[in-house]
Amino acid sequence: MKKIVCLLVLIITFTGCESFLDRTDPTATSFTEFFNDEDDLRRVTYSSFYDVFTHHSNRRSLLYMLDGRSDNAYARDFSDHHQAIANGTLNASSLGIEYYYSIYMKHVGRLNTYIASIDEPYVEDEDIRTRYENILKGLRMWHYLRLTFYWGDVPFMLEPADLDDARQPAMPKEEILETIFPMAEEIADQLPVDEYTSNKYMFNQMSLKAVIMRYALYHERFELAARLAKEIMDSGNYSLHPNYGDLFQYDASSNNSEFIVHLDEESHSGSTTYSFRDLGPHFRTGNGQSYCVPLKSLVDSYWTLQGRPIENCPLHTKEEYELDPALNRDPRYQASIMGHGDEFYGESIDIYNRNNPMYYENQRASKSGYWFKKFVSENDAFRNGNMEYGLLRYAEVLLTYAEARIMMGDVDALAKDCINQVRERAGLDMSEADVTLPAFSSYGQEEWTGLIRNERRVEFAGEGLRYADIIRWRIAEEVLNQPALGHTREENGQMTSLKIEDRTFGPHQYKWPFPESSLKVNPGLKQNAGY
């Protein structure tokens, strides 16, 4: 019976599930019955974004939950799958691996079917039909860029497939990338340059190029990443918002020029968002669940106001900084994280007081003693929210250009300016943190690499980029083979930190395993080494 179910899943995955799109006629079985006009095109595109990229409540895919896979954070609910990725227990029989691989491949199949039938709808304006076709093609590329990043060699198809076609062997990752990077750029060039006034979550030329840029960096196409980043900068379409913290609060989350790829109200039909529930503290009768919380490793990674690591600052000792994370710190810390001794809803947080609702051993409290302040508004403490999120921000464009140039061994003036723009907006003391100063003139690639990696870590903390970074930098064996620790205090003259769990990471885990069910029905698929 299980094998029959797997075969059915495979058929649906690669041929596309057509009738699910029709909400008025559940018996519809062909495109001519439900795929007729521009509204249907819009609905197809919306559903393709929503199910994987812009879902408002699915903690398995929401950007702010993904740091729970890394040394930045701890995700307490095992069913969200992030915990198993972080502590090294993910394997071929894990529900999580089944979920992620299946959803990407399922949507590749659906998108192949939609794209092959794009001329079915009765849309007189060819430009509109072409725009939707290219948005769908862009989504298909996004799936393959993720699939190759996590699994390496995967089945690759750009046409609807029957069951025999679907059982093909995996194509080598490099062959797939050599095909899809130029193809994705060609698709982007056919999209409108400007952001749409409505449905702005859908790809325009620059937002699709920003996605290609991200994965060009991830897949070590540094020249391509730098070129696309500069093209986005030169477009003048985006800029850094003047106040960093406001981007993650209602002050600016729906009104800024920094978000390039959007998770906004239109992308999920204006439904409630749950970032306070998922990230926030359980306060009195509030709905905070502390599902994903920061770790000491992240807290200690915030450098000083002057742009120095906390272990290399003449103003205070490393121990002083560990005991007081707000001491002389990069302002992005207080915009992003809160914890013991901070104020929340007019009251002091005391994680060691059993009578305090945020006591660290309470079921819905933070096991680390820290919470993300990003995406957590006190306005939502006793209500559901409607905050908007940036899936990709202009700051990433700037830091991508800088990193790509560093990895190419050519840290030009623009790369330094990109770093300075991000640091200055953050509020660092630029009399010392300006990377064009003489103190930085002796930097070689190793020093620049350390700087840009930490800059990315604190700029995008809680935004879901850290796991991909530690995988592509090949440092996961270093940072995920350590216990997950929380708040640090001094007891009887000794520094002690809350311990949450032990973690392990083996070299084979730089790639994810294929789920057992897929291996059973596709004999051409080969399991990644080590699983």
C-alpha cells in the first residue's frame, strides 16, 4: 500500500495537479475548463508563490524560523523540522526531508504543466500573458536553485513528464546550473523593470535578478553575483531605509524602499501573520510561544559600536561584554534581540524568577533567555498581527557585491562603500568602523572574509540566511559541533550559560539526504553519501 501511495505522489509531482486550481468546479480535469482568463493566470501565480515562498503561517518555511537550523537560534518544536537540521538528526526517513523535497519537486511539476499550457487562457494582451509566463518560469528557477543547493544532483525537467520520464536519473548539479543561470537572466530581462503597484510580491526584472544574485553567490558564481548586484544598485529602484529597526516593526515594514522580494498582505490574501506568536515571549495572557529564539553564539557575534569583535576591544573585557550584551554594542543588537533585564510591555524581563511569565523553564518561555525583537511588536501581544516581511532586502545586494569582490580577490572602492553604507545605516561609530580608514589598509582576503561574514550574520540575524551561509562557507562542522547555549551570568565567581542541547554535524551533512520514498519509486535517484 505504501508503495502505491508513493507512486501516486510521484505522478502528481511531475505531471502537475491540475484540478486543485479550480475552486468552483472540483471535477474540472483539463485546462480549458478552469484556465481561461487573466484572473486564472493570477490565481495560478499566487498559489505558486504562496505554497512555498509567501505562506503566512507555515513555520516550516517562514523566513524568521529558518535561523533555528543554525548556530544563531534554537527552534523548540520538533515538528517544524528546523531542530533536527540544527542538531544533526535529519536523515532519509525524517518527515522534514520528505516535506521539503516533495514540495519543491511537486511545484516543479505543476509549474511545468502551467507553463506548457500558458496559451490556453483567453488573454488578448500578449504582454500580460508573457509577463505571467516569465514569472512562473522564474519561480521554477527558484525551486531548482534551492534543490541544487541542498541536494546537489537532482532530476531536471522543463517539460511536463509522465511517470517514465519522471524516473530519470539525477542530472549533475553543475550541468543544471550551467543551464538555469543564463536562462534565469534571460527570463528576468523580459520582465518589467519597475515594481508593480499591486501584487508587488510577483517578480519584476530586478527582484528576479536579486534572487539569481543570491544563488549565484551561494553557488560560487562570484562574477555573476557581483555583476547582478551592481545592476540592481545602478537601477536606483531600491535604497537602505534610514532606520534599521523600523524595517522589522510596523513603523516601516509596509513602507520602505529596501524590500526587494516581498511577503506582504497580497501575497497571502491579507491573512493574519503570526510572527509575535512564533517569536515573542509568553506575556501574561498573550499568545507568544517562543518557537524560535536566539542563542549566545549570535549574541556574542555582535561586535562593538566601533566595529571590533568583543574579544578584541580595549574598552572592555570579553567577559564584561558577555555579561552585558548591550554594553558598547553594534546598535543592531538592541534592534534585533531582547532578553534578561530588558523591558517588555512596560515590565522588566526576569528569566530567573519563577514568578515571572518569562522564566526560562516555563513551557512557552525561551530556553535561551533571549527573544528576537525583529518582527515582534508589542502591539501584537494580545492580538493577531498583519506585519509584512522582506524576503530579500537591498542590504543583501550591497553585502553580496562586497563578498563577491572579496572572494574574487579584488576589494574595490565600491565593495568598501557597500560595507560602509550598511554599517553607517546601522549606527556604528564610523570614525573607527569606516573600512576605508588606514586601520583596514593591511587587510588581506582572510581578514576581509571574516569581516563580511560577521557583517552578514548580524545584519540578517533572524531573517533566515545564516544556515545557507554556514553551509556554503563550509564552517558548519565548526559552529554546529558545539552545544546550543543561552544567557550567561556570573555565579560564585564563575561564568555559566544556560544549556539547551548538544549538537553534531558531520561532513556528509553539507548535502541533505533524499527521502526514502523517492528512492523507492525512482531507481535513477542515488542517495547522497553518508546517509
